[in-house]
Amino acid sequence: MTREQQQIPMRVLGDEFSRIPSAVIETRYKLLFVIGAVLVGVLITAFVFYPGVMSPDSLNQFGQARRGQISGDEFPPIMAFVWRYADRLIPGPFGMMLLHNLAFWGGLGLLVWACRFGPVASALWILGVGLFPPVFALLGIVWKDVGMAAALTLSVGMALVGRRQRAPALVVLSLIPLLYAISVRFNALPAILPVASLICASVVVATGRRPLRVRTYLGLGLALTLLLMAVSSLINRIIVASPSAGVHVAGLQSSLIHDIAGISAYSGEVLFPAYILRTRPEITLERLREGYRPADVVRLTSRRYWQDSRFYTRDGQEFDELWRAWRHAVMGHPMAYLRHRAGVLETMFQLRGDVFYPFEQGIPPNDLDLHFPRRAVYLTVISFLEQTTGVFFRSWPFLITALGVICWGWSRRTWAPVVVCASGVAYVFPYAVVSSGSDFRYVWWLIVATLISSMLLIDSMVFSSPSSHQTSRGSPSS
């Protein structure tokens, strides 16, 4: 063998080794860019919204947390329970706001890390999604809606990274934020099932087992969701300090009252149950039509419109009476009911008119000694957000995009974006029949899920070969 022939393998081997440092360097650069973008996102949110925006609902939960008397009557108790300890570390709303933002921005970082974008593109994706006006507007508000979406983002990110890195332990740990998500919103169940199925699929891939059929993953996801519901119910019973004083499904009562008011306004007949009419003789058809809005039940039931808020009840018999009145109204006036529900959906997806209640501002007057400083940077950001609500905050384009991602991803057997979009769509779907208004926060997870899934789909289309989208027995591959 000549000297030149002996050097060929060494040159080839040297070329192979020369490629390894560049790949490692690029990975390290990407890690630095991802961590940097996550920290920048958290710092920007904290700087703009410090110490945290709160609504009356937030104040209610914070009051329970600070007193240590968690009732769970109107709101899921888990947020007040977590807030109780966050308040000990960082007093006030900032601790809880920071926790939600660490989950959200950290989840975005994990999602981008699971993709194959370069360092700069990864950072741009993180900041582009997190600072997108309708997303950023709610990140500074201490709401259970934000907590649920942040937890879902973190859960999906952990599951996808665990699958790509073949780390089953990380996939299993993604159940912790998923448990928080199902616990922090009473109506989170439809959003949980798709993500639970994704986690089951990720466990199979991470452990190197043979892929299963899609319907098998759905069955496993359903079983996992039911298990999480049981665990959540057990946790709620443990942390609730005071038992319920009676019927406490305020959200359902709001929906029933809203429906009855809408049907009454459209049918020309006051259809409220007798217990309400006995204590509210001032309710007339003219007053109902004046106070009724498809987008909002608060105007109808608040003390600002009536002398008191006697619409809600804790008495079981009165609640049964309300339920019967609702059924009578719906069955007796189906067209009026459909007209009312169509109006709710029209305002929820902002098909026309203004965006209803896009975000909360500041902190309302309270007896908890909480105040919100009106700093110049906050006022500037709020002014910009208010001016762009009619452009960026309309959710119907996101709904159409989500449905498109589902169809496109399904055809390519690219399941991660399909699952995330399905979670967002499934979450808003029940609002077609059960909702008391059209607050923008109700569709916030749909918008976040659509942006995340679009990123996952683009990653799959750019970096995956056509053959990689198909696996044996039609199982998820990405």
C-alpha cells in the first residue's frame, strides 16, 4: 500500500472528526440563544406588568390564599393554594405572575428546543410567539386562564423534548403541569385529552417501543385524563379549608341565566324562575332587553345594573328551579335560543364589532392593600395594545388556521401540531353551548395553541423528509 493510500483513511477520519465540533458548537449556541430568549421574555413581561395585573376574580383568589381559607366555591382551589406559598416567597401578585410566566416562556423554550431551527431562528420563534400582542397582553394578568395555558405549553414542551431526547422521565414529569392545567380550570377537560394522548405517544417513542395505532393513543389519553381528574378531585378535597355552603356552580348558573335572558329578550317573554322574580320584581322585558348583551352576563347580573346580585343561589331547590326554567325556555323557544347562542359565538370569535374585554388593566380598588403603579412603560404598552385589538385580537382567523393545521398535519401524519391545535379547538368548542359571555381570555389558549402548532408544522415541513411522516400502523411520528 502506498503512502498516499495509507493517508486517505486518516484524512476521511479527520474530516469526520472536524464536523463534530461544529455540530456541538451549533447546539451550544442554540442552547444559549434559547435560554437567552426565555430570560428576555420573562424580564420584559415582568418589567412591563410588575407587580401583576389583577381582576376582581384574581383578588378573590388572592384573598383566599392570604387568609388560608380556600373554599373552592367559585374558583378551582388549586390556584389559591399555590398562590398561598408563592405569596410567602414573593408577597403580592408578582410571585404568581412570575410562576405562570416561567412556565409559559420555559415551555416555549422547550418547544423550540425540540424543533430543528437554528440558534437565531429559535430565539425569534420564542420572542415572536410570546410578544405577539394578543399573547403578551394576558401574560401579565394573574388569571387561571393564563395559568392553564402556561401549564399546557410547559407540558407539551416537556413531552416533545423527552421524546426527541429519548428521555422517558422527562415525558412522565410533563404530567405535573398537565395536572395543574386540569385543576386550575373547571372546563379544561377538552383541552387536556389531546395533550394526554400526545404524552402517551411520547412515552412509547422515548422508551423505544413499537409504535401503536392512533386510536390506541386516544384510548390511553382518555384513561390518563380520567386518572388526572381523579387525582385533581382528591387534591381539591384535601386543600379546601371550608366545605361548600350549598350549590356553588356559579359558572353554570351564569350560563343558564345568560341563556334565559337572551331567550327572553328575543321571544318577548320573561322566562326567569319564580325565585328570581319574587326577589327581583323590577325585572321587566324592557329592562332585560336594555341589560342583555350576547357578549356579557355581568352587565345583567351586577349591582351596577340592579339593586343587588340576587340572581345566584346556593339553595339546591332554587338551583333545580333555575335548571327547569332553562329547559322550559330552550324547548319552548328554540329559535330564540339559537339566535342567542349565535350572538355569543359571533362576539366570542369577533366576527364583527369590537373585541369584548380583551384584557384587564391595573388592579381594582380592594381591601388587601394592593395597588398598581401606572408607570410610563405600562401605559405605553397598554395604549398600543388597545389600538391593535381590532387587528390582532380577533380569534376567528386563528380558528380557521387551527383547522387548517389539523387537516394538513393529519394528511402528513405529523401528529404533534395536530394534537396541539386539537387541544385549542376542543377547549373553545363547548363555549358554543355553555358560556356566560365572550371574554377574550376564553379563546386565549386557542391562539397560543395555533401559534405553537404552526411552528411545529413548519419545523416538520422544512426539516423532515416525506418518508419520515409515515410510520408503521399509522402511528404518530412527530
